[in-house]
Amino acid sequence: MRYWTLPLLFLLLHCKTEGRPKLMSGFIKDANNPAEYSELFVAEKESLISIKLGCYQSSSDFLTAYLQNDETKQMIASVSAQCASNEDELEQKYQWRKIFSDPDKTVQYKLVVTGAEDAFYEIEYTVSQVRLPADGTSTLDTLSPGIPSIHTFMVEDWDTINYRFLDVSVEGWANQSSIVGKMIVTQDQDQLYNFLVSPNTSTSDSLRLSYSVFGRIVLSDVSKPKLGPGLWLVGNVLFDKSVTKNIELSISVNTDYEYVTKIIIVAVVSCLGVILPVFCRYIFNFINASKREVTFEAWRTVVFNWFFKGKKSLAYLTGFLAWMLLVSAFQVVHAKWGEMMEKGDRDICYYNERCYRPYLGYYDVSVNGIASNLPFMVHGAIVIFSVSLSETNCYLKKHHGHYDYSIPYSFGMAFIFEGFGSLLYHICPSQIIFQYDTLFMFVISQYIITALVDGHAIRKQEDATYFRILGAQRKSIRSPKLYLFFLGPAYGFNFVGNLHYISPLPPAISFFYFFFLGIWVICILMWAMYKSDLLPRSYFPPPTLLDEDGEKIEYPMEKREMSKKGKMIGFILYSVLVLTGFVMVVLGKLVISIFILGELIVALIIMTANSFRFMLKDLRESLSNAKKSNSKYHRSFKCLIPFGVIFYLLCGAAITVVSLFFFVILENTNKSLAGWDSRELNKDCIMADFWDAHDLWHFFASHSLMMIILIVMEMQKPCRKCYVIQKGEDEDEAVEDAKESGEHCSLKEFEVETGDPEPAKEDINDKDE
């Protein structure tokens, strides 16, 4: 059944209508005769009775006023105040109490004063209606010094709201943003009173949050307390009881829980990303793309062998890391979310309250923030599928021993796990949980750097007509080393650093933490110098290569991409940037997660730009070879490929700019700020009344990152033999030239990539003959 009727809540009256304050005063002579100091008044059902009590007496005793039902003689509530020593101090000693009258009928109450003898007392009491309308109309109120604000709303027509949720919003004036208040929504009067007396006290069966300019509490089927019929109480109080704050309160019935269609649409649109791998391969590796051979039987064999045979160590380690980290991350995140639910404290998790859509029947979390991570998972699956087709092509063409798709598979897996990490983070967004959002951003960034360095294993020699085709032994960074020296320490320093940022560690522990962090940073910079060929080779000799006969061959010096002086200048600038970030982390000006991720991104940008130059050079040579071909099909690439490259780069740049616009310019939370300051950034949904700016950041960032990954995989050249074909040379001739020059390592040194021993054995036997 679909519920669309507007009158979902019937709220009696329409706003806060204060009754006229009444003053009751006198002088207590006999404390044993309380009837002498009493007054009767009538309160309509569901009225708010406000009592303000004060007295002064030379001995500063206590005075008590209590409210009782005049018919049943039952005491309803009481308030006590210590008497001031003189009349001038009376205002400072005032105590107050607010009580709701009988919700079902009009009642006559008696207000009785008893306590200190020889005391002058003043009681100001007010009977008022404080109902809020449910049509979103704002109700103005003022929080006076020391006196909170209380309002009510009634949920009567339950049958028409059990598939919707309710927004209870409070907004403060912009010129009073420095004044912080706190709001509670509950059905329990005792919980309300305890909150008004001590706003920071943990309470159950209530929802609370702090605000300066904006705050919103969402009541739903999964909130605690759960949205249900009856009288609801809304209380507001200031932390600083010496100031005044103007606020606007509103109640509105929000949309239903029809999310499935919106989520499916995003998933389907993300699936269109399957076009990107095809397009990227056809413009950056068009010769191999046009000769691709794939059959279902071969593809099925490759997929089967992925689990049992072949060289996929990096992909396996990626899966292991995901299981280890994501399970432990879920424990921490769920515990944090459970703490928020148990205490009712909405300051623990940083949601965009203006676009908060709870998960019907299961989780009181922002389901739109969780579902927006679907594009990462879909695109990860697309990358894995595309890589499996490329591997199938190499398998059919018997390129055994010349290809290794471990890194490309790892990219796809890291994409999927990044989606899960971000999903966990959005269950309870906060500064301490943010480290789980960046878990696989570290991995993806480091994999990009590894792939780019690995792509330098093939480089045309300036004085030769062949290409060096070095196999598995020429990997830039081995998988165990990658995790031991890079990712492992990065995660360790990241976890401890986030703890230190939230709650500073003891001085001795923090000293050793920053000491070892500094050593690790310096070691990484030294490694970068080594890979950039900026260190003397006498200290770091190159690996030994053997030819087919086991004879040692001289290590071929690669053509330098830039002068040593230019590389040194670039390295110094990068080192200054890294060390500056390290100092900011030590001073507490920068979060460790942003520091590590930022330095990785800067490094991969530099390396990608450098590698892209050589990729374009290879592409230009391939186009020249295609022009010499008699095939009209290949000659047509001369015009189409440059246009495709420009179009791909422009689209990638545009999507990246759009994603950063949603992330930076339309930022809707900031976990490093206090909860009330973060809520100032909250923004309404901007698409389908469901997706906010951060959700669109997920969508566009996933597409942008996927386009970058696809180019990087082409730069990495996972199949060495395919690269020879791309250069336009005959496969057998190029390999033979490489063998004769001592550049081609024995196939016996390679592990069979597909895990199929028979074809590899044939290849080796052929070479022996």
C-alpha cells in the first residue's frame, strides 16, 4: 500500500502559545501549615506547566514547591531552591521545573510551598500550549538564560505514517552561530527532565544532538525510540546559561522508503562503464585489440586456473588484506554505531542530517551514503572481467611466460574492496572511522606506482632495433616487499596516528611514534632515489641476468627519461613537500590519513605524467607502422586514434573536475570539526530527493579513477609479447632478436602464467630444438 495523504499527523493547535505568567508570593511563618501557602489553578490536557521558584532568608535554608492533583491528591512534581541571603541575590538562586499536565483531560492542580520558616518566596508559574505543526511551518522561540524551551507534537493517525519518517528540525540564527544549543526528542518526561538538568548525561530511549545553526533528528521505524503514536516531547537547552539564542523549530513528514528503484538506476548506469575498457584498449593498444581472440571455453579455463594455478600472488594478498581489515573494521564501526544508538547521541556519527534516509526495518543509518558506493564495486567487477578477457587472448595465442596479470586483477579487487571500506565508513562517519574509508585508497595508489615502475621493464634501446623483453624476474616491487615495507607500515602509522589526532597519546609513546614515522618516511625517500637512479650503483648493484646458456650478460642501461640534474631537482621538490607534510602531522595540523594519501597521489601524478609521454611515443610509432600497411582498416586508425585519445583524456579530466566539485565545493560534513560546526555544512539532497553531493562524488570519482586505472594498465604492459605486437614487429623475429642480444631471459626461469603446463612445455621444447 502506498501512503500519499498529506494529513499524516494531527497536531492540536498550531504553535507555541504561552499563557500569561502568574506570580505567587508571600512570607512563610509556619512551615508546618503548607495549606496556607498554596494556590489552585486549572490546566487543560497536554498543557505545559512552568514553575520558577526563588526565596531569600538570612539563614539560606531550602524551600520546596510541589504540584499535586487536587482531585486525587497525588504529587506530580516538585522543585527546590536554596534561599538567597538577601533580595539582591534572589535572581541568581531561582530554580525552575517544567511539567506536562494530564494528556487526557483538564485537571485542577494545587501548587503548595513548604520549607524554610521566616522566608520570603516568589513563584512564577505559567500554563501554556506548546504544540508544533506538522506541515513544516517554523515556530519561533527564544532560549532565555537558564530556562530551556519545551515543545510537543502528537502522533495520532498512526496507520498513515508507518511507512514514512519524521524530521524534527531546529535552526539558529546565523549571527548567533557561536552559541551552541542541544536538542532532545523523546516520549519520556523523566528523560526530558534529566536532559534539561544535565544536557550531557547519557539517556536511553531518546535522541539528542548539539547545534549552532542547524540540527535535525529523524524519527523512523528503525530509530531509537521508534516512531510511534502518542505525545512526543522536544526540549532545547543552551550550554552557556548566561546567553540568549533565537531558534526556529519545525516538524515535517518526509518521503517514504521507496529506495530500491533509485539504487537500481545507479547500479545500471554504473554498468555502462563496461564501455570504458573496450574504448581505452582500442585507442591505446589498437593493434592488439583488433587481433583479440577470445572463446568461452578458453575464458572458462583461465577463470578456473585463476583459483588454482598461475602467478597471482599480489591479487591473493589483496584478498587476504581485505578479509583481515574489513572484518575488523566492521567490528569497530558497528560498535561505534551501537554506542550512538544506545546513548541516543547523534554527535557520535557525522551524517548529513538534511539528506538522511534511514534503512527501513534494519539499520538507522544513511542508506543513500551506503548505496552510493555501488559504482566502485560494479567498476571493480568490470575491470576484473576485462582483464580476464585479455588474459584469455594471451592464453589462446600461447604467450606463455610473457604475461603477468596479477597487478591488473589486483586493481579490480581493490576497487571492490574500496567500495566496501567506504560503505563501512558511512555506517557511522567520524574522524576515527575515516581511516577505514581510505584503506584501499592507499592500496590503489601504491598499486598504480608499482604498475608504472613495472612498465619501465620494457624500453626501446637507443642503439638497437629490438626491445628488451624481461619477464617475471624484472618486477619492480615484489608483492611481499610491497606489503612489508609500504602498505604494512602505512596502515600501522595511519591507525595509531588517527588515535593520536582524536585523543593525544602520552608524550613518551607519541615521541617514539613520530620518531619511527620519520625514519619510515626517510627510507621511502631513499627508495625513490634508488628507483630514480640518483644513488651510486656501486652501493646498489643491478640484478644479474643470464642468457639461455646460463652465461652472465651485462645489465643493459636504460635510456634516461630526463637528465640527472632535472630528476634531482624534481626529487628535492617532492622531498620538501613530504617533509613539510610530516611536520604538519607532528604539529597536529594535518591528519595522518590525508598525509599518506596525499603524498602517494602526488607521486603517482608525477609518475603517470612521465610514463604517459612514452606511451604516446609508442602509440605514434604504432600509427606509423599502421600507415605502412596496405589494409584500409589499419590506415583509418591514423585519424581515429588521435581523436580518441584526446576525447578520452578530456572526458576523464571533466569527470575528475566534476567529482572534485561535489567533494570540495559542496562539502556537507567535516569530521575534524565539532558536531555542531559540521552540521553547518549539511546540505539538502540534490538528486531524486535521495542522493546528496557526497553520493555524487562517489559516483563520478569511481568513473574517474577507473579511467585512470585503465590507462595505467596499458602503461604497465602486463603482456610483453603483446607489446612487441603493438610496436608493429613480427613476434617471432622480435623475440629471436632479443635472444641473440642476450636480452631475453630463459623461459625456464618463468612460472607458467595461466597454469596450463602443456602449451608451455611445447614452447620450451621447441626452443630446445
